Amino acid sequence: MRAVLRLSGCLDLGHGTHSFDGALELLAALADERSVQGAARRLGISYRSAWGRIAALEAACGRPVATKTKGHGTVLTAFGADLRAALSEARAATQGPIELARAHLDERVGALLAPARLRLAVSHDTLLSAVFAGRVDVEVTVAGSAEALAKLAAGAVDGAGFHFGAREPRPGSPFADVFRDTGLSVVRLFLREQGLMFARGNPHGLRSVADIAASGARYVNRQRGAGTRLWFERLCGEAGLGPADIRGFDTEEFTHQAVAAIISSGAADVGMGTRAVAARFGLDFLPLGEETYFLATRAGPDHPALAGVRAAIGERSRQEVGYAPAEPAR
């Protein structure tokens, strides 16, 4: 939107009132055109109406503002010229403050009229980061899956992106309560492959989670509550391993990229992340399985911003290595 503001109002001229705009436009037209006929054309009124406006202004002022001169048409009197100058100066003096007020009004009302931004807290993912980049209808905070869902429960966001290392929720799955909450809509955004990331050539000969413990390879973990960490902890439990068996279990990073960067630098030997991130950092990748990335929202799946995001995700998931479109609910 764009507001239009200008100095206007009424002038109390001693013998009556007259509009500010009307007086200034009439006097400016007479001064520039030097004839009532020319002023009438400029104002888009009839010759008779122009004389009527002159008469009305003069009645309000109690003195002439224009006079006919032989051979020179109609010109402003000295009073008329001074009145025009005073009105012009008043308008010019107010242009700066009015423009500032107009810009502020544009900003305020524009924000009121703009569609509400969809506030999301999402577990980190490179595909999502690319989709959200440059979007003005979505406000995104990166958080672990558990933290994102906690923000949603507290009403701090409209939706939470989360995952837990499975295609489908099953009894005993992390965040199972989310799928039973009738106040939430849970949608599938995409499938992605996760696995172990390590240096080219697999110097520690890793073929499973159990090999990490057996080889003494330095592991770099994700933060508590991250879906990737929950998946790794489940795999450790299935292999009969505890935190003490994994060297570096308590070393935490907050994104897949950060984990890959630590391994690439040589500060750690192995970590868990997506195939896409491993490829980006030139690391070898041992797949551990595919998972569904979910979005829980109170805004509903038909929210305009969410519809646009889901369409972009569907297209990009067909192109990115290690991703696939989400499977429909069973």
C-alpha cells in the first residue's frame, strides 16, 4: 500500500472560511495563467465557476485577490500574491514532516495488511534451509526435534519440524503423543536418508554402530533432543551399547553440517547425518535407513504459507541426493 498525505484544512480569513487547497490552487492558477479563462482550463472548471471561486475567496478575505488589467488579462493583486506566497511556504514547510509521517504510516499499515507470517521451529535440514531462504511469509527458528515440539506446545510457534529415525510412528516411538493430539495437524514433508559419515576410504573400517565402539573411533554427536541423536541412541541400545562405550558421545554439535565439518577437519572420525551433507563435505557415507521428516502445526495444512512451502519441498526432494517425496499416510 501507499498512503497519500498532504497539508489541507480550512483557512479562517477574518470574513469567512475557505479551504486551504482551494485557495492555493486558485491563486497559483491565476498567477501562472494570468487569465480567468486559462485558470479555469487548468482547474478543469467552467469560466463562470472560476469567477465564482474568486468571488468566494475574496468574500472570505474581505478584499480583492485578483484584478482585470487592460491588455494583461487577470492578475493577482498585491494581497493575492502575498497570500499565495504564504500558502505556498506553508505547504513547502510541511512536506518533510508529512513525508516522514507518510512513510511511517505505510510501514505500519502495510504490516497490518500483510498476511500473517507462519512461525516455525524446525530440526535442521539442508533441503529445508534452501526452501526457506528468501521467503518472507515464514519465520524459521532452528531447534532440535524435541525443542521444536516444546516451542509448539508452549504456543511460541505455529509449527514444529521433527523426525526420529523412522518412516512411521509406532508404539513407543519418540513423540508418539504428537500424532494423538487432535489439536495438531501432522503432515509428512519428505523422506531422507541418514547414516554414518566418515573420511574417504573409511580408515576405521566402520560397517555398523557397533564398529564405532570396537574401533575406538572418535564420534561427534548431536545435541540432546535432536531427532538424529534419538535415532543413534536407539541404534546403540539395539547393539547393547551405552554412552560410555562410544568415544566422544558427549561431544555435541547442533547441525548435520557442523558434524560433517568436524569430521572433515580431522577433529572427529565419525558422526551421523544425511547423505546430502556427507556428499557436500566429500565424506564417505554408510546408510543406516530412511526416515520421514514431519511437520506438526496448529495452523492447519491449508495455511497459504505452508501450502507454498510443501510444494517447494516436493519439487526439491525429487532433485536432491538422499531425499525423496514423502509417502502418503497409511
